[in-house]
Amino acid sequence: SSALALWQAEHVAEALRRVPGAPEPELVLIKTEGDRIQDVPLSQVQGKAFFTKEIEEALLERTIDLAVHSLKDLATEMPPGLALGGVLAREDPRDALLTTGPRSLEELPTGARVGTSSLRRRALLARWRPDLQLAELRGNVPTRIEKLDDGGYDAIVLAAAGVKRLGLEARISSYLPFDRFLPAVSQGAIGVQIRAADSEVGEWIRTLEDRATRVATTAERALLRTLEGGCHVPVGAFAEFRDETIELKAVVCSLDGTRSVEGTLAGPSGEAANVGIALAEDLLGRGGQEILNGIRAAGGGR
């Protein structure tokens, strides 16, 4: 029931209202484990699917007919009986820096306190500015911004998409560039999950599909699946779709930012998943496997 979750659900509901034959949508609010656990870093919590498990259970139990997710929160492997019915057009996929003073990451003073709950962001920040103090930051978007305003942090890093969707774009000090700061897999995209056998709902949801976003996120999610990663692994990726070609960029970075391996691979849009798999295998072979093994051995990626 966060402001962003409600925005996304209403966005899908409004789109469904324009689909001939679709019934009037009813919003059902479900609290997830990720919503309840606010005093512990998610990287230290055992298990997966913190923001989706209870919602997926409601879908399988037929309490709801479809589920709206930030696609970056959705596991790359669907639970049996569920499917990714539709992927909506992507909002800005970049990460955004919000500050109360300096406008860019370079301008932050030495030792500035920067808040983020993402291991990927922490790793890439450490690689870029190893002098920064990286501090845990939990809560929804407005809560995180409030913590910045209260003086707990010199800066915070959030997904630009969530900030913009809530009409808070004016709070963004600068955007972190792809050449140094690749986003999370599927960042900025909304995914609609359905029961795999529910052909009627599937037909309605297919009308909401944005092909370019589906192709791009298919490549990104295949890469993450091959890396056996998730929200607890510092992997950044972004795919661009143009002229029936997909170009995928990705990075695997150690938590302290001292080691990273990057790569780019292009291919036909119809082979998006294979492009993701091939780039993941390339990264693993060039040092990515050692980085990920080290993180898991230290308990930093669960």
C-alpha cells in the first residue's frame, strides 16, 4: 500500500479500463515480508521474494486475478502455475542522486554519508567514490526522502522511475550515468503476473504489453538468471532495443568496489534471452564467477 505500489496498481487498472470486455478492476492491498521488515538490511535476511511471496500466494489461491509488480522485484524464475502476462512501457531506468546540497556525486565532500539499501548501488558507489560512507536506507520513496531532509544523510540514491512516478522529479539532483552506474535488471518496468492457465485475464493483459520493454527486460532477466543473481547480488544491466536489435550491457562488481567485470553484447531481438545468457557466461568466465563466489562465501549475497 505504499504510494508507489498504489501508483503502479492504479496505472494498470486505468489501462485495463480501456480494454474492451475487461471488468472494472478492484485493488486488493497485500502487505509483504519486505514491507514488514524495516529494521534489518534485506541482504541479511534469509530467503528470497521478499516483496512478492504473499502476492504470488494470493494469485495461486485465486484471491486475486493479477498482480502488479516492479519488475525488478520479480524473480527471474516464475513459481509453478504463474506467468509474466505483460510488461508495460518502461519509465526512466536510471538511478538518481538526491541531495540537500551538492548536485552531483563528484561534488559530494570526502566522507559524505550516502544512503541506499541496494548492494548493487553500494558496490558501484564504492567503485566510483571509495571515500564515501555508505549507510543502510529502508522505507518507501517519501520516507527515504524525509530521512534525507531530516539530516540523516548527505545524499541518497533511488530509482529515477519511482521518484518521477510520484511527481517528485524536482527533488532529483542528478542522474547517475550508465557508463559508470548500470541500473538493476528491469529497473523502471512494471510487470503484470497472472495464473498461467488463465487465458481470459491473459488476453486482457497482453493488450498492455510494450514490446520494446519486454524484449529488453527478457535479455536482462536471462542474464541475471544465468548469473544466479537477485536483489542481493551487485549486478547492473541495461538493454536497448532498436531496429530489431538488442544491445545488452552488464557489470558484476565486488561489494567493496575494488573488482568488477563488464561487457556488452548485441544480437537480434528474437534472440534476446540468448544474448543475456551469452553475456552472463562471458562475464562469469572473465572473473564474475570469482566475484560472486566471494560475495556468497562472505554471506553478502543470499
